[in-house]
Amino acid sequence: MSRIRIRQTRGTPPHTRGSRLAAAGVAAAATALLAAALTPTAGAADRPSRATAIDNAAAALVKEAARLGLTSAEGTSVRDVVVDANGGQHVRYDRTYRGLPVLGGDFVVHLAPDGSYRGANRATSRDLSVPTTTPALAAPEASDLATAALRAAHLGETLKKVTAKPQLVVDALHGASRLAWRTNVVGQDSLGNPVARTVLTDARTGRQIDAWDSIETATGDGQSLYSGTVPLETTLSGSTYQLKDPTRGNTYTGDAANKTDLCVFGICVSRAPATLFTDADNHWGTGAASDRSSAAVDAQYGTNETWDYYKNVHGRTGIAGDGKGSYNRVHYGSNYNNAFWDDSCFCMTYGDGDGTTLGPLVALDVAGHEMSHGVTSKTAALTYSGESGGLNEATSDIFGTLVEFYAHNSTDPGDYLIGEKIVRSGFGKAALRFMDQPSKDGNSANCWSSSVGNLDVHYSSGVANHFAYLLAEGSGAKTINGVSYNSPTCNNSTVTGIGRDKLGAIWYRALTVYMTSSTNYAGARTATLNAAKDLYGAGSTEYNAVAAAWSAVSVS
């Protein structure tokens, strides 16, 4: 059977592709550290607004156009804005060339508290120029090539309802810029579950440049399947309670009724439903899979904990940082062994699993993993192939793990195992992935090498997962929450960890401020060192630990 992954749907163009007091204390401590490290000079009321930061950045683009490689043929649009506690501003842009989207055209402009230009991170440092925006390869030919690529990726499977939607782009991710077709090709397998692939084709020669999965796998109170009895904020409508949380952007959970989406040419003409779960007494589920509400409890709980983690630890309200909630669909498809985040509906979708290899995929770390794909798509938008794809997957594993620790749930205590709650005996392993020693899954890389980028992104992610474990916990044998670990190093060094809170702070800042769509492992080392320098100072214990942990996984 196909590999089991935890997956998400990428962004443009979209397709279905505790103690609470203890946690709050950790969050408060992290916030204090961040504020001290960034040496704030003004109160929150005096910090520049988002609009001010955008205006300042726009002025910088005009003044620094030559340094940023911007020409009159190019357009820019703001994707994300980060304003530091001390008023420093970081504005992230997407770019077009003669009206065409540019893959690898994204960049981040860094501004001082007074709005003056400090520098930039660019996905590519090359100048953008293509001789013509008229393709030699016609769109139908690009569609046919992409369709063949999807079928080749699913050899032995009978695919139906296969459609393709090509879009003309300028590719700056793979060397010198060139005109290309980015084609999203989608279909269904024999059970009606979605399959999808994005294929990048040279619009002059017809040669395939790159290809990647567009559905990126993973893989009151309520009685959940995996997390015991959990608190839920709900909405009373008349005499009926709705599984909708007004305190978290009206996030809600609905029943997909074992149906799937139908999408044609990148547009979903029909979607599996998300029929809102309701209840008469505000006590949801039974803890058994036979009650369809039980999986809904897990999904809603996972959303809640992920929302709270990002808000209370990183100051990010909602996946997009705009305070708006997403929604969940449970019971999607037939024996569907996946869960995915879909940017186009801003929603999470969970299958029930086949019962032999996987159970319902609504575990807490899976929820944190998938929704973190949404955070990535709204920030660095790491391309889902090569080393950047491995970093994309690792980002979701890292934050999914940190969400699980943050929740402090005695029924599902935090660990560095990915998906340990959803695997069944037929899977043959204790978890989907193992962050302390990624190779224990039989496929993932412990250490970086020049061939890592050729691996499936769920396996190349092992290098960053290993780094994250070492940075948080250090090397060698130890037991955490009853789970035994023994993390090796690739250079036979001994690494001393700095804790999960600092790992999360460093990785989040690196993701939202320094990483771009093309960031590779060397770039991730630079980004996290910059983040550690911002937070704790150059030459600090934390800065040196980041350097040591990357060296320990052969990234220098």
C-alpha cells in the first residue's frame, strides 16, 4: 500500500491538495524573554501598526529597488506582517513578473522601529527576466504531461475523474528564471478519496522541472477517542448546543458523512459536507468510535489546543493571524488513511483510517501538525519539494509536538513520537515518525547529506526533526513522560538541550521572519541562528546551542 503520511493542502493555487495555569506560566515566561531580548523601547500602544509597517516597507521598496532586484516589470503584494515588541517590522511579499506569479519571488523586508530599512531575505538573489511570456508549449499539452505524472505517481491504482488546471508562472526556484506551467492535477482513487499532484513544466521545452504531492499526508465537555474527557466551548442556539467555539474565532466541527470533494480544474464544484455537530445536553461523544461525535470531540479539542498554543505562546491569533477560525470535517471518505489542511476552504479534514494500519486520524499531534501547515502557508510558504519540502513537513512535526506538550493532557502526554495514537498493529511501528532518531521509521534521514533533497519530504524532514529534538532535549539516553529516547549525533558530539519553549520561540521566529519559499537546510541554519540572536543575543547559550544542534545533524 502507499506510504502513510500526515498531509496538508498547499496554498496557491489551492486544492485538496495540563495544567492550563502551568501552560499560561510558560507562555508568560516566553513572552517576557522575548520582550527582554528585543529590548523594547515603547509600549504596545506606541508600536507601529500593521498599516504603518506596510507603508514603511512600501517606501523602502522604492528606495531600495535596485538592491532588492526589483524592476518596472515586477509587481509585489503583501503576504504577512510581523511587528516586534521593540517596534521592528518585517513585511513579507509575493512577487509577479509581467503579471505572472513568480515561484521563488517572495522576500521579507526588515525595518528598524523608526521604519528605516535594515535588510531583506530573498528566496532568490537572481534578477528576474524571461525573454517572452508566450509559451511554446500549449496549456493542453502541459495538462497531459501533468496527468501522466499523477498516474505515474500512483502506479497500480485506478484513478478516476482526473482533471488538470495549468497556470503560467515564472519559475525562479530552480536556477535561472524561466517561463513554466504550474499544473494542479487532481483525481480520485478507487475508493473515491482524493489524489493530487502539482507538476512544474518548462513552458518552452516541455521538460518536467519539479513535481510534488498537492495533498501532503500525514498522515461543554466531550469524551474523545484519544485524549479522555476534555473541556469544550460551544454555542447555544435555541435549546440546542452547537460544536462551535465563539471564543476561538467560531471554529467549528462538522460531519463529512463519509463523502469526498469533487474538484475540477482546480475549482471544487462540490465539497463533502461539514454538517455542524449538535447536542442536547452539551456533553459530547462517548469515547467510542461507534459514536460519530467522539471523533468530532478530538478534532475540536485539537483545534482549540493549537489555537491556544499559537496565541498564548507566540501571540498569533488564529492560523492566519487574523483572529478568524477554521473548521473541521471528520468522517471524510471511505477508510481514508489521511488527514489534511486545505487552504482553499481554510479547513481541516480527517479520515477514519482503515482500522488495520491506522485508526481515526484525529489525534492531538496530528491536528497540531496539519494546522501548522496552514501557518507555514501564510508565512514562509516553504515549497513542498526538495529540502524546503522537508523543512515544511518538519515545521508541522515540531509544532504538532509542541502543541501536544502544551496541552498537558494526562491521557495523551507530550512526546517526540508523531501519530503514536493513530497507528494500529498492521502498521508495524509504534508511530509514524520518531524525532529523536528519525531513521527508526525505516526511511527518514538522521543526518544531512547532499542527497537528502531527493527523498520524499516526509523522510527528508528527519534532519530538522532530529535537530529540533537535540536542541530541546540534547543527545543521549533519557526518559520523558514515560517514553525512552536515545538520540545520537552525526558528528559524535554531545549536545545539551535548551528546552522546548526556546526551541518553539526560535523556530517560530525563523519561520515567520527569516525563512522564504526556497529555504534549504543551510538556509534554515542561518534563519534559526538569526532568530536565536534576536531573542537571546549573539554568542548566547541559546545561539551556541542552535549552532551545535545543526552541526550534530551535519548541517554547517
